[in-house]
Amino acid sequence: MLVGLRKPCLADLHAARRKRARLSDRSPTTILACLPPLYIAMNNPAELFDASRRRLFRGRLLRWFGRHARELPWRGTRDPYAVWLSEIMLQQTQVATVVGYYKRFLSRFPTVGALARADEQEVLRLWEGLGYYRRARQFHQAARIVVAEHGGQFPRDVETVRRLPGIGRYTAGAILSIAFDVRLPIVEANTRRLLSRLAAYRGDPASGGGERLLWHFAELLLPRKRTGRFNQAMMELGGGICMPQKPRCEQCPVATLCEARRLGLQADIPRPKPPAALTPRREAAVLLRRRGRVLLLRCPDGGRWAGLWDFPRVALECEKPAERRRELAEKVRDLTGVAIEPGELLHTIRHGVTRYRITLECYAARCLSLGSPPDGATLKWLRADELAQYPLSTTGRKLARLASAAHRAQRTTPATAPCPPATGGAWLRRRRW
């Protein structure tokens, strides 16, 4: 604890920073020995959280968790497969979104063996809408490794676990601590923020030095037993109380142990990241029909939505309508080998992918001739009722619904009915392709 230390002035902070810069090539122990006591306390959690304070922290946290823990479908089980599935799904995804997907996935693939035997397309179809589809493919690959190399038993050695596709240090620690009570720390978005505030760490928690410090702090706080429950309590506290904006300090069971709150810095810690610059991007997709079927192609490995299927989709650069139609026809031919005549615009979808803000224009198109697809391209002409069987991105599924609506409209329109002039959705409802 910071007992008997005066409040630092600005000159103290600048002097310490200059000294740290001169010592940047020395070992952490040497650097700490040369820093003022204030900086040792602020950057070495062991100086802040001695044994008695750590015991107090653990007790308060676990008692709070016992009273306030949310009832979630993956809590209450120590089945490593179920824990593993929940941790993969929860990566960069909110709990409320995951619950339904978790239940459906576990119902269809209740064991690691069932998942290992499954076709990847079925796995991706169940994952559809959850995003970050690489997680699903790696989870499927790792399940096959567990069955083939470990007899279907999830390994308990952390290094062996970390060699599985899609499993890093955090995920390995979460699975092993929750399923087997292995004494391993975890640091993810919620606990990183919590640990930074507890230690009043003002540096960048995502930097190399920040990561090392916070992982050390997380390990320091671990109890000898019930590690999995403790780790879940840390994530619950970080996610529900120690919020990124407006933390609920008045409801926090360890508020009196938090250095950021004592210093009045909880709103400034961790250091906020600068907002990512979004790059506008225009794309076009075509609903290309031929003999009552629409064209899909499989997204190649290494690209966006690898393993999923999509309607022919290309980036557009031309601004003028006539030039844009010509560009669309050329790029679709290069992508699929099919010569097309673009029709009118059916729908526009605006969405974001990583750092791009995308405007997606969906066009009807008529097939003029079939050519040879590029090497490695996988294409399929499908009936509208077959689209539901193929895994698509969120925007791809919206386009599939457009195609299905057009197919139903065609079936209900009398063969002799004229095609009235219309645009947009009216064209979609009335026109016969």
C-alpha cells in the first residue's frame, strides 16, 4: 500500500519517465531498483497487494460472486468440451449473443467426438451469424486433433493445449482452470481493465510491458484452490461492475482495495485507445440466375469469410453508372468465369467489417455465357430452397432471402402476366427472372 508517500507532482512524473527511458535496455529488476518508491508501487503489483491484501481481495470477490453470479448455461459444468466451446464463442462476442448459439451447438454436437466427425459446412452453418468464422474452423480442426491424438480426452498440460488451433494463453488458462482447477491466470478484455485499475497502471495494457505486468498481477492474485471459480468471478466483476465507461464503484466488493479509485483515476485507466479510422468501401453482389438457379461460390482460404459461401461479390471503384456496370461485369467474369449482363439495383446494405465501412449494392444479373472458372474457384448453381443448407455471412443470408423472395414471387405470378415497369423492391416482387 502507498503508506507515507506524498502525492506526486508533475516534476516527479517527468523525472521518472526520463529515468525509465535511460534504463529501457536494463532488466526489470534493475529498473525497479532505480525508480522512486511511488513508481515501484504503481508498476509492481506485489508492492501494492501483499499477502494479507490478496487474501482480503479473494474473500470479498468470491463472496460477491456467490451472491451475484449470473446463471449461464456453461456455468455449473466442468466438462472441458463444454467449457472450451463457451470460451471460443465468447471471444470478442457478448454473452447475450452467445447463449442461444451455445445451446444449439451443444445440442447438435454434444461431445468432442461428435464435432470431430461433423462436416465443416454443417459446423459453419450452425456458427452462422456469430461472426469471426475462423474460430469455428479452428475449433473443428482442434476437435479432430483431440480425438486423433489424445483419444478424445482434452489434454491437461498447458503447453499441449496451446498447440491446438485457436487456443492462446488466455483460452488455455480459462479451460484448464475451470474444468480441472489448474492454477493458471487469465487476462482478457474485462480482467485486463480490472487489473489495470486495481494497480492504477497508467501505461498501455496492450503493450509488451503492460501485458507482462498484468499477467504477473493476475497470477499473484490467484488462490491455491478453486482457481476456475476465482477466474470466472474476475471476468464477472470486470464485465458487470468494472465497466469501460462509468464503472459502478459503489457496487464493487473490492472498491476499497482499488488504487485507481483511491487516486480518482478510474475514468482514465486503462488508457483509452484512439478510435480506429474507418475506411469507406463500395462493393457489389449479384443475384445471378440461370435456369431457375442462383450462383454461389465458396470463399477461399485466407480471405474474408473463408470456408463460407457467398454470391459473387466484388469491390467497385467507378462512380458513373455506365462505367460501374461495365466494371461489375468484368470483375464478375474474372471471379467466376461467367459473362453477365447486370440488371437493376435491388437493394443496398450498409455494414462494417473490421476497419471498413461498406456500402453493398445488390444487383440482379442475367447469365450470357459460361466460361471456365479460375483455378481454385468452387462454384455451385443452387435452387432457392437449397440456400438454407449452405453457410453464408450475415449479408450473404440477407441476399439469400432476396433470392428466395424473388423465387416465390415467380412461382405465384401467372405465366401470362405482363411485367409492369417498377423499380427496387417492386421489381423484386413482380419481375420474372
